[in-house]
Amino acid sequence: MLKRRQQKLRQFVITPRALQLFLELQTHERSTDIWYSIHDALHKELGARMFEWPLDCRVGGPYWAALEAAAEAAERRRVEQPIAAVK
């Protein structure tokens, strides 16, 4: 009996640099040289494996979903920070 190989779900850490690269990646059009250079840096920052190139950038993909959630959380923290009183 053949056993099907199960994909291992990898844990990856979203660093502030990875989040910055992700947000910058969204401002550029796909298939441009700048997009690919940013994507390459993001790939390295996340510690993705060689065969995971390009990163699964479709909406709902594991990397994309985690990066979007981190971006939303960062935006919420930025908005919720109390504004320091101006003297």
C-alpha cells in the first residue's frame, strides 16, 4: 500500500523587515524588475526554501495570508497608539 506524502506545514517568522518588504511589494506591479528584486529579498527574509520560489502570492496562500494578517495588526497598533499631547 502506497502512502501519500503529507506536506509539512512550516513555521516562519515574520520580521519587521519582511513586513516592510511585503508592503513595498504591494506598491509595485508584478512582472517588473523591481517587483522581482523585492520578492527575492522577501523570500530570503522569510527563510523560504528554494523550491518555494516564487512565494505563494495568491490571496489565501500561507505566506500571503500570514503577511496580510501581520500588516493589518501593525496598522491597528499604529492607529490605536495614543497621540502624545503637544506642549
